[in-house]
Amino acid sequence: MSKLLFIETLGCAMNSRDTEHMIAELTEKEGFVMTNDFKVADLILINTCSVRERPVHKLFSELGGFNKHKKPHAKIGVCGCTASHLGKEIIKRAPYVNFVLGARNVSKISEIIHKDKAVEIDINYDDSEFAFKDFRSSPFKGFINISMGCDKSCTYCIVPKTRGDEISIPDALIINEAKRLVSIGAKEIFLLGQNVNNYGRRFSGEHEDVNFTELLRRLSKIEELERIRFTSPHPFHMDDEFIEEFSSNPKICKSMHMPLQSGSTKVLKDMKRGYSKEWFLNRVNKLKTMCPEATISTDIIVGFPGESDEDFEDTLDVMKTVEFDQIFSFKYSPRPETEAQYFKNVVDEELASSRLTFLQSLHNEIMDKNNAKLLGNTYRVYFEDLHSDGHAAGRSDNNIVVKVKGSEELLGQFRDVKITAIGRTILTGEIVA
Ligand code: 5AD
Ligand code: SF4
């Protein structure tokens, strides 16, 4: 009988890609078969996120549940960012955990499963990271890492500690991977990195000067490739050349993530973001002028230490000016090994919660107003999901999620879809061509 593998993935797109890598290694080298039920699994993995405190708490309660209900000899492994940052502390707090594997070490998964109480959390660069077996959770689009780690020092962020220094992956490897994915049917690629538009800052060896804009140009030459998406870019690195290429290159999807974090120049300085409110608005203005159809999403943190009512007003002001299409908003969460954990003028928990609620309801109003304008528009949709209610769903070039009545034959296909009904997260439409 095959050995069964259960993996739970928390956190960002980088983590999802790491999970794909681990599945590939374990299914191809170790003969595992996937299961959705941890109670029957022989190996239980949890790929963790440490960006905020709550998921870390959740990890230990979840591990307790796994331990209680697992099969008698099943192993439990903790992988990813919390593994990197807590290391052997995890085995101290949960002694039944068999191994701990950091975010930068996932290529070692098939070795570590054979060791008991092993902890691998080195964040130094390791060439073997590029040499994975391959597993893809979607045949229609391919996620490709273009860099690892992060060289920024945002004062709230634990990521540089969990994922290490930023290293760009040689462009030839990225282009070959994109060509290979296209040759097996993917029409869309999704480039991943903590700070994608800082691409090319450092390679592990000799490499010609290639920045992110040039990488996009090179990738877009792949003939059968139709769409390129990427996340996350940093507003600081959004120079004119980048915005111009984004706007004029028809293969680059017109949806930009611009993580604002705060609209107050003072708070941005305390966060060490490297830009001001004015710079951010200037970049948005340039983008909207050059590419009016682009949708813009953002990340916002409220309740950062020292955030006054006026600072929060600045954030609201940017929200109203930009009218973001999507926001991911969070209450500030102090993290170990970050500068901001020592900052004074901590914002009262209740005040932070009320700011978050206010921000989110303002965004809902903006969205309802803007979504209403989409009724009757037609978008070219790339179908990639089936819903159980007889609908197929996909995304427009500018990242609007649309569903239509339909089944498998639509998957992997482009269709022109006219919007017939509006919802907050998904629109309904009918195929017109
Ligand atoms: N507290 C709250 N939110 C955070 N983020 C990162 N670190 C923290 C923190 N300490 C948010 C940022 C980032 C997103 C991935 O998570 O908004 O862009
Ligand atoms: Fe992703 Fe950051 Fe969370 Fe790690 S800590 S999973 S890099 S969001």
C-alpha cells in the first residue's frame, strides 16, 4: 500500500509554491500519495507562515489536534517560515513533532523525513534549491520563483529573518522553466518573489545585468505564452521604465499590487519603507494615466506604533484617492527579531481594531460603487476553475474574477464574457465570443 501524505499550507504564494516543491519531491522520490484526511496520513506536514502572531498560536493548537487524532506511527513535520524562526523551540513545545524544516530548506524534505527530531533552518544560499522535482497544482498556469529572500528592512517584518537575503534566480533558468510550462499547456505564468521588481540586485554567481523590466521583456518573447502576472512588487522600485513596460506590454496582465502599508509619510519613515505618501500617489497617478484599465490592490497595516489619528486620516485619504480594487488589511502584530517590536507609543488594541473596521467598511463602499460600473462590460476571461454549482470561473486580464454557466470544456480556454450580475468578490457573466 502507498504511503499517504497530508499537507496544510498557510501564508503567501511563496509558501504555496514551496508546498508544490515538497509534494513533487515526496511523491516522485519517496512514493507518497496525497490525501485530504490527516487521520489516515503516514506523514503530516504543515507549511507555516510567521508574518503575524495569530497563525503562530494557531500552529500549536493545530499540532495538538494532529497528534491526538493521527495514525499511531504517522510522522509530523513543521515546515516554512515559523519553522525558520522558532527552530528547535517547536520540538521543545511540541515534543511529538518529528522534524522542523525552514522556508529556505524545503529542497531537503526527502532527506529530513528519515531523521528523527532533526531541525534544518539554515538561511544561507544553497544551490540545490533550484533543483526540484516538479509538481504543478494547476495545468493552466505556472508559478515560477524568480528570487528568494528579501533585502529590505521594514521594521515590522520578520520575513528577512525567515527567508534570508535576497538572491535572484538566473534569468535563463526562469525563461527555460516558462518555456517548459508553456509547452505542457500553461498559457499564464505567475512570477513570485518577496520583492519582484528588485530582481537582478544580486545573483549567486556571475550574471549579466538584468533588471525586472528586462526580465519581463524577455519572458514576453515566448510565443505561446499569453499572460504574465507577478507578486509582490515594491512601490519604491516602481520607476518610470517599469510602469511604462507594464502599461505597453500586452502580455503583462493589467493588475498591479502596490503594498501601501500606511498613507502617512511619518509612519512610512518609521516602517523604513523608503517612500512617502507623495511618491506613492505619484506612482499611482503615472500608472493610472498610462494604463487606465489597470486594477490596483494593496496591503495596509493599521495601529503601527505611533500611528496618530492624523496618520490614520492620511491612510484613509490615500484609500479615497486611489480607490483600490482590493485591499488586504491587518492590525499591526509585533514580531520577534524586528525593530518595531521595541517601538514606544503602542496603539491601543481597541483603537487599532476600530481603525481596521473603519478602513474595511470604507473599502466596501468604494468597491460597491466601482463594481456597479462593471455591469455590461466585456472581458477576456481565462478559465481555470470549476464550481460545484455548474459554473466555470476565471480571471480577466485585470484580475476580475468572473463565473459563467459551463463545465470542463472551458478550462484552459479564453472567452469574451459580458458581465450580467455583480457580487463583491465574484461577478457573473455570459459568454459572448
Ligand atoms: N503585522 C501586521 N501585518 C504585517 N504584515 C507584515 N508584517 C506584519 C506585521 N508585523 C503584512 C504587510 C505585508 C503582508 C504580507 O503582511 O501588509 O505586506
Ligand atoms: Fe509568506 Fe512571509 Fe508568511 Fe513566510 S512569513 S509564508 S514569506 S507571508
